Amino acid sequence: MGKLGVRCFSLSLDGYGAGPNQSMDNPLGVEGMKLHSWFFPTQTFQAMHGAGKEGTTGLDDHYAKLGFENIGAWILGRNMFGPIRGAWPDESWKGWWGNNPPYHVPVFVLTHHPRKPIKMEGDTTFYFVTEGFEAALKQAKEAAGRKDVRLGGGVNTVRQYLQARLVDEMHLAITPVLLGSGESLLSGLDLPALGYQVSKQEASEAATHITIVRTPTK
């Protein structure tokens, strides 16, 4: 069975994983795009958008590539799938990413409102899970088989899984920007008490990469 991992999760210096006031124009909240300034120039990101082998290599690209290795399924919170709140008004919204999303595996979206699965180009299918985050993890692991499940966010979704001690490994990319407000990832979480510890730290000019792992329960 694979692991549940948070990968390439960008964080501001003041601890925010998204800016305030998410909207159609600001899918990551106001100023939230700044968090990913380390990721956008990488060869991995550029290749995802049809730029071939253009883009930067080095440490940032190394972590960007790791973010997509051995992934058999994803889990997303409702806010990561789109800006719509409450009941689905219709079935026209199919995510931020167009007809060919960057996942290419089953994606399980947490929601309180049922919706039929959406099959997209490139082997991405969105499944909508109304039974809670543990049910979503069970379904994602079954879909992933021996591969890992990537927990894509948003902030509240990651916090849920951390509080339940279900995240096996978490890579944070701390970007040297200040947001001032938004969605705080770690506020009020006692990670050591939950069994987490830092296992690795590396820095590029664009970000400090921190790997946090959960210690096995004795």
C-alpha cells in the first residue's frame, strides 16, 4: 500500500497556504499566486503547459518532479476544485484546468453535495465524496493500489488529515513572500504531539524546501 503525501505545498513566510477571498479571478486567494513563484519557472511546470524542455532545472525542479512521481490518485478539497459553494447549480463547472487536467489519475473531491463522476481527457476522472475525509482516503488508496496518494489541498483539507495523523510525509516549499492574511496551514496544530518531525531541509534562491514525516506509532 502506498503513502498519503502532501507534495509541493507552497507556504508564505508568515504561514499562509492561500490568500484571502478566493474567487474566479483569484483561485488561490488574493496574492496567492506569489506562493508558487518557485514552481512556475521549472521545467516540470513548463512541460505541463506544452513548453517541452524549457524552464529551470536544479533543486526547485527536482522537488516539482518528485511531486508527480508514483502517484496513483489525488484527494482535493471542494475549494481546490472550484469557487462554487453549496449545492451544485448545474454540471457545467469541471475544474480550473480545462479539458485535460494535470492529474491523469483518479481524483477524489471532498464535498457535502453529491455529484456524478466527471471523466476528463488524459485519464483524469473526478469523483465526489460526501462521506468524509476518511472515506475519500479509503477510496483513493483502493484506486492507487501500490502507488501513493497525493493530498493536493486546500489548507483546511490538509489540516484535517494532519490532525487525524493520516499524512505520512509532507513537503513544504516556503516562499519568501508575506501575505499578511489568508488561510494558515499550521496555526494551532501541535505537529510534534501529532507525531511529526522535520526530516530534511534544502534551500534554493526561490524557496526553502522542508520535508516533514510522521513517526510510526509504537
